[in-house]
Amino acid sequence: MSLLRGLGKKHIELATKWVAPVITYGTAASLGVVYFTDWKVVLQYVPFYNTKFEE
């Protein structure tokens, strides 16, 4: 709780302005990781789509 005591109104306003860019870059990074990994490894956990990989 000592960390929260140091946060003021200005810090909260700055944090709310950074929410959208963080979500955007996080999504782009996640999609990049999925793109550069083996699709079979990732998509085996997606329901109904994983039947495509049955051997």
C-alpha cells in the first residue's frame, strides 16, 4: 500500500493516457509472436480450429 500513497492525481491522469498505447503495442507484440512461432503449436488450443491439425 505504500506505493499507492505516492500516487497523485497527476500520476493517475498520465496512466490513463497510456492505457490505449500499451494495449495497442501489447496486441501487436502478441500477434507478432504468434506469427513467428509455429502455427500448429498455438492453434492446437483453439476449439474447432484444432481439428484441422489432426494426424
